[in-house]
Amino acid sequence: MKTKLKLPESADQVINEYLKLPLGGKEVACPYHINKRKERVGLRALVGKGDPGEIVKEVKVWAKLKDFDLFKATSDQIREFMVDRSIGIDCSGFVVHLLEFILKSKKKKRLWQYMKFPNNSLIGVIRRSFRPIENLGANTLTNLENCIEVKDINKVLPGDLIRSKGLVKNSHHVIIIYSVLKEGNKVKEIEYVHSRMHYGNNNGIAFAKIIITDDKLPLEKQKWTEVQDGKNWTLEGFLKDRSDNGIRRFKSFKINYLTEQI
């Protein structure tokens, strides 16, 4: 018998809001955007950290300023307009908002209240108190101060994170596991969701799967399906500095998940 474990319905709500931004009478998938200039000020929607509502609001403001008719534009044109205006979501911004909503639905503490941060100076503490989401990056989310390693593929659960790397020097990428398909005690398939930089016009929020062909082999030896034009950018990031990457699980709290028989 097969069993599917998946993130709770509260996660679906957040993911769908990012995938279906209501703009110009259409549903527009949120593109990727990262704050390359490391700006410390500015609206969250403009530094890759906005929630869906903030992103929609900012697009509408810019559309009015630039006399851009959202109702006449196609979904692709709206996405291009967003990219030109630096409006979108980065990998950690997406994961933080997703986890925040899950924790909030269970009336738990805010995500950053569970985290240990590298900079505990007075300035760092003050900065985080005003802009907590902007200061929760992929490295902090997945480092061994906040997480344990999950080395056994058959122990993977929804809500676990995949720590990876970006192509920019010293950058990190974070992926969240959405569902796990099991047959008996063996994991057969891992489905994840993330905000991805690459993949051309298909950047931004996307689902993909890792098919487990041999659970005795490490994760990178399994079948990663996120391929476009012969490239699997996600797997390449995972292979970069491989010894520092892997599946991680939060130490300080648990993510509840749903179970269904298939």
C-alpha cells in the first residue's frame, strides 16, 4: 500500500496565492526576484520578501505610475513588467512566508522566534525586530544551528528543507519538501516546491519531484525531474559544495502534515 504525506492545507493556500496573483482579471504566477544590491530599506515586495498581498499591491501601484494597463496586458506581459520593476519573491522569502502561515494556523510562535542568528549584536537584534523576514536567509534557515541533518532518505518528511547553493559566490538556496510518497517504509518520491532563479520565463514558484530509484544511494544519485532545455539548475546547485548541502529538519519545532492512503 502506498501512503502520501503532505504539508497541511494552510500551505496550499499560500502556494496558490503566489501562483495565482490576481492582476488585471488574470491569475499570474509570481516571478523570482532577489535583492542583489543587499538594500537594507525598501518595501518587502521590492527586495524579494513580500507576501502575495504586498506583491499585488505594489504591482498595481507601479502599473498606475507607469500607465501600464493590467487588464489589456497578457499574463506573460505582467510578469515581464514585474521583473522590470524588481517585484517578485526569492527562495527564502517564499519559504519563510509559507512556514509562517503554517505556524500561525497552529497558533505557534513566529518563525524567527525559533531561530538562532549569527549576528546577535545590539544592531543585529534591532534590525531583526523591525525586519525579521528580510533577515531570515536560506543559510540561516538551513544551518546546523537551527536544523539537524536527515541522512536517511526513508526518514524524509513534508516540511523538511533541502539546503543547496546559488550560482553566485557564497550564496545559498532553500527548497521545502511538499509531499513524500511511501510504499511501506520506503520513500518512492519526494515532491518539493521553491522559488527558483533559473529556468528562463518559468522562474519563480514551481513544484518538482525527485524519484527515488535506490534508497541506498545519496539524494543526488536519484532522478531529479526539474529539467528544462537539458539543464537541471536545481540539481547543479545541490551538487555545488555538496558536503555542505543536504536535507535539513528544524530542531525547535515540528511541521504537522497530512497522511492519505493511495
